[in-house]
Amino acid sequence: MSFGEAVKSGFSNYVKFGGRASRSEFWWFILFVSIIGIILSIIDNAVGAGSIIYGIWSLAILLPVLGLYFRRLHDTDRSAWWLLIGLIPFIGAIVLIVFWVGNGTADTNKYGAPVS
């Protein structure tokens, strides 16, 4: 999946918490969100707006990113409940990153057919 397709898919599936998301879809969308977040943070600092613009952006992408987290975990045949491990400082984030970097299941799993 290309960068543009991943961004489009991320926003078009913004409240889809079921199904699966490929690694490329996940990482391209995370890259897009991070770049926009950095740019908006710089703009906030330049105009002295505190974090207002960045805060609005964070709220706007909350559901799309959450849905993407769920679908990526589903691709690795894990429940979305695994997101709660992220509450454990440092270790939880590392575990989630390892899950997200890993290959998805090649065959159909309980969350659906594999995505390309």
C-alpha cells in the first residue's frame, strides 16, 4: 500500500475497529500523523498559541489512530485488549511496537482475511 492509499484508508476507516490493517497501511499512516503533528507543533510555537492547533489535530485523529491500532493488532491475531499493555511504562510501549512491526498472519484469522 502506498503512502496516499494508507492516508486515505486511515481516514475512510476512521471508526472501523474490526478487520485487519497491513504493516504498510499502519506505518505510512503513523508517519503522516507524526509529520503533520510536528508541523502543527512548530506553528503553535511560532504564533504563541500554546498547543491549541496541535490539540485540535490530536482530537481529530484520535479515532482514526485508535481504529488503526486495533486493526493492526487484529492482523497479528491479537485482541485489541493488548493496547492496555501500553499503560505499563516503557515496557508496554516496546511490546506494542514489537507487535505492530511483526508480520500479520498469512491465512484468514478470527478477525478476517489477510490484507495486502
